[in-house]
Amino acid sequence: MTSARTASSTDGGRSTAADTARSGSPQCSNRIVGEERHRRRDEAARDQRIGLADQQGRAVKAEREHRVRDHVEGADLHRIGALEPYAVVAQGEYWRLFTALFLHGGFLHLAFNLFALYVFGPPLEGSIGTIRFLACYLISGLASSAGVVVLNEIGLVHVFQVIGASGCIMGVVGAWAGFLLRHHHAPFAKQQLANVGLIVAIQIAFDLSTPQVSMAAHMCGLVAGFFLGLLLAPRVVAGGGDPGWSY
């Protein structure tokens, strides 16, 4: 009987252990599932940090390459005559006021200026003559460069380097406006003046939305050309005919 009780007690112990194991199984599963979730969450966070670090690394590398490229291009433009207010004022390199008018930042920059000159140049040249048109073009460009230097010196703008003939072309637009305003009695003068005003408004909007563009250079050329246009008279037609007008 003692053996039977012992065996029974042993069986009861095994049954209790099994019951305990069975009763603890859901808790064990929940713990395993929870650990798996934490592990996956940690892996996802680690992958996200690695991806963010890679993106930041690529961004820093691209920015560094961009700065190096800008530095190299800036150095090249400096050597060939870009307008730099500091070089003009501190080092007396006044020739930069002129040479910068013939430099461009690429084919698109040059093509855009040539197209603008093709559109706006012939009407004014046909009305005032080639010599005065050329003088107006160059004087407006020089005034544009000088204006940028002055505005930079008094702190209204902060410019490191400027290139392009846009100041000259805006001078042509301004001269056309001044010329039309002075000779408003000419045929279609008021209509043409309204068109010029629209062009100027579009240019100002473009300048304000494009930080890479020197609005100071454009506006200085425009103002200089406008006052020149007020002084211009129509070209004299050979044979004593009426003054030449081109629209």
C-alpha cells in the first residue's frame, strides 16, 4: 500500500507539472511574440537610422561637390573678367565693369540673352540707328555693372560675382520705353509702351523668384537705358524724309 501511495503521489506530481506546463504555455508564447515584435521594431529602427545616415552622407557629399564645382567655376570666371565688386573697389580692377558684359554662365544663359536681343533690339535700332543703338547698349551695360558695385558697397545687395549681358539688354528695353514715352505721338507708340511695361513686369517677377539672377544688374541697366531713351531722337532718313520709325 505504501508503494501504491508513492506511485500515486508520483503520478500526481507529474500531472501537476504537466498541468503547470500547459497552463504556462500561453504566457510563454506571448512572451516570445512580444520579444519578436521588439526585435523587429529594433531592426526597423536600426535600418531607418542607417538609411537616414546614408541619405545625409550623400547630401553632404553632393553639397561638397557642388561647392567645389562652384569654387572652380568662380575661379575661372575671376580670371577671365567676371564682375566682382570687391575686386573693383579694393583692387582697382575697373575693367571688370566692361568684360563681365561678354561672359555667360553656359549655353542656355547665352542663348536666352541672344534671343532677347533679337526680339528687342531691331525695333530700337531701326528707330534710332545702329551707332546710337550700340552706344545705348554699352552705356546701359556699364551703368548696370557700376550700379551693382555701388549697391553692394552701401549694403543694399550682397554680390560676389556677376556675369552676363542682361544689364545691356534691359538697357535696350528701358531705352525703348524712354524713347516711346518721349515720342508718344508716333503711331502705335502707346501700344508699344504698354507692351514694354508688361515685359518689365514679367522680368521683375522672374528676378524675384530666381535668387541666382542679379535683379540689381537688371534694374540698373533698365533705369540707365530709360534715361538714355528720353534723350534719343529718331534717326534721320536720307533724302530729307520723315524720321525713321520701326515697329
